[in-house]
Amino acid sequence: MISKKMMNAEEIEKNAHLFSCPVCGGELKLIDKSRLVCTDNHSFDLSRQGYVNLTTGAHLTKYDKALFEARKQIIDSGFFTPVLKRLTNLLSKQLEDKTEAAIIDAGCGEGSHLSTILLELGENVTGVGIDLSKEGILAAAKDHPGHIWAVADLANCPFADEQFDAILNILSPANYAEFSRLLKPNGLFVKVVPENDYLKELRAIFYDEAEREQDSDPTARVAEHFGAVKTERITYEFPLDQELLAKLIRMTPLTWGASEDKVHDAQRIGITSITIDFTIIIATRRNEGFEC
């Protein structure tokens, strides 16, 4: 049987045209199914799991192995299923007339969202997942082989201009100028952001009203870089048992830095359901419309 590393390497080799060198911007080619090398001889080795690190310096994140394990269990429970179904429908319509297409999940974590969506889109769609967390990309390459996984910086995305038919950005930081550069003409940009009631049961425990920060308007920021912009809101209740609640507390940034007393309070109260509240922002390249 072909190894997971080889499955990932073959996807990188077949789609090397997507990449550009993060150092000089030159074209990259996969050599001996083991390293990406550009015309100026900058070289990036594939890991033994088959992902590639295309960052140009050391980067520390708060996202560790335990967090991604908790996140995967949350995703596998069906926590995000309604929003993933809607994203899949949007992408299916966007790509329905294309014989081949490429999509990228910018801030993909351990790859579960992208992998779930790709299962419904067909073999003609190439999936690329990038994240600054090496732990997340390592898990993605191991658990979801046959796609392209890369450690990469959103401030310096290692891809050529206008290569992607769609860009996903799910509950993750964004770089709108880079996303606009990467998106093909008539391409689709889809961002998922938390709304006011997202995880409100946990917010009531971990945040006082005075402590809550007011985020800038993400829809307005998208509109600064893209043309047609519309939004949809998805809200639902999701049941929790104690084990899943513990995983959710471990996963969400809401609890980072919280005292152990507050963590125990959240578990002791016995929250039996949680509110999911997202806005999906859908946009196209400037001066272009859509039919989604």
C-alpha cells in the first residue's frame, strides 16, 4: 500500500504550480518526492508525514497537540455539522461547472473541516490546508492523507497569484490582501466568524461584560478587499455531555488564561447544551458578483 507520506507528496507534485517560494517568490518543484526547490535553490523538505513547512522563521502559537486532539473530538461529535453542510453547498455550486479546481483552507488547524468538505466535492477538487501551527498540520497530514498540508504564514502565503477557486477562513485570523491575491477571477471567499451568542453559556462564566473586547466589524473589513459581499447567520443549540464539555473548554480560546476555579465552575454547573452562533461572510473578487 502507498504510504501516507507518498499520498501527500504526490498531491504536492501534481499541484506544484500552486506554490511560490516564500523567500524569493520563484516557482517551486518537488524533487525526488522529498523536497520543494525553487529556481534560486531555496529548499523545503517534506516531513515524514508528508507535509511541508514553508515558513521562513520560528513561530510560536498557543495551539498544541492536546488542543487539536480536543478540537478533533468536538468536530467528530457533529458540533460544526450544520455550518460545514452550508459551506459544502456553497462550494459545490461555485465549482459545479469546473473540470478541476483548487480550494484552500487558511487556518485549517488539524484539517477536519477541509477534509469533511472535500469528501463531498469530488476527486476533481484539490484541497490545500495551511496553518501556522506545526502540531495542527502534522495531525492533518497523518489523519487526512491525499491532500496538501503546509505550515505557512498568512502574512506571506507561499502560493502564486490567482491559483484558487475558493478560499475558506473558518474561525481563524485573516489576511485579506493575501486572500485577494490568491483568489482566481470569479473565485469565492468564505469566512466564518462567531456571533454574539456563540458559546454564550461559557462566556457567562469566563467573561464579565466589562472584560469583553469589541471586535472590529469583519464584514466591513472583507468589503475593503472584495467586491460583492453578503452574509448569512446560522444559529443552533448543540447537546453536550460532561466529556464533550471538558473538550470544548479545552479547545476554545475563551478559556485560555482562565483560573482553575472558573474551569471547575464551568464543569460543575453541568452545561447540557451550548449555543452555536455564526455569521458566514461570502465574497467575490472586486467588481464581480455571485449566484450563491
